[in-house]
Amino acid sequence: MPDDPRLAAFAALPLQPGDFYHTPEGYLVFTAQYHQRRGFCCGSGCRHCPWKKEKQA
């Protein structure tokens, strides 16, 4: 789903407090809050995707 126009439109919006954190290794990780605001699964296997269980079924 990388070419999904919904993803591009959402990515253009500013991040909100609580949308992400940095791991000790320095990676930026999006939280469930971020994914829920986005409203759909991008299919990238995100760590905190609230739709992950639905995708695996």
C-alpha cells in the first residue's frame, strides 16, 4: 500500500504529542494513537498497529 494516496495525505499532517517515541537504538516508532488517528492499516507491519490481529486472520 505504499502508493495509497490516503497515506501520503496523512503523512503531510503534523505529528501530535504521543504519536511516536524513540527506541534506545534511535529508531522512531509510531504509537497506537498515531495509527488510530490515521484510521487504516498501511500494511507495513508496524509494531503498534491496532489492526495487526485483523490482518493476520
